Amino acid sequence: MSKIISVVGIVLIVAAGALTAVSASKEDVIKSKKALCAKYTKNAEAALAQKDFDKATKFAKLAIKVDPENKSGYKVLTKIADAQCSGNVPATNSTGAATKAKPKAAAAQEEELGC
């Protein structure tokens, strides 16, 4: 009888240790997801500041993919859409100089998107 109690006690101790290890690793995963999401959001904001909308969109979508519950990626996507559709953001060419008129294809795409 005492051997059975000893074995059950050992099994319970091992199970408790395993549960502790799993919960600790789960917290680490959550922390790393938050850190990665913050990094992607920061990169998206930096790309948006440089008016690189494709790169900003890519990083915002990566932030959402890493943590769909985090609202920062969605907020950056909203900022990107607003910046693309507003008249306040001048279009730039490859040298960074402002262009005067948008190409017809870009204007048609904006109209299609409802901008």
C-alpha cells in the first residue's frame, strides 16, 4: 500500500512540474509575440513616415498575423489607408521628389477603392 502511495505521489510531483513548465513557456510565447508585434508595428510606422506604403502594409499585416488580438497592427493599416486616400500626402517619385499628377492607373485604382 505504501508503494502505491509513493508512486502516486511521484506521478503527481512530475505532473505538477510539467504543468509549471508548460505555463511558464506559454507566458514566454505571449511575451515574444507582443515584442514581435511591437517591432513590426514600429517598422510599419517608420515605413509610413517615409511614404513607403507597400512596406508599411507588409509590416502591419505581419503584426496582425503574429497577434490577431493586438489592435496596433489594425490601427497602422487604417493610417496607411488614410494616408493613401487623403490629398495631404503628396505622391513621390523614385528620388523622393513630389510629383504633380498621379498616373491614370493610380487615379483609377483610387476611384475603385472609394478614395
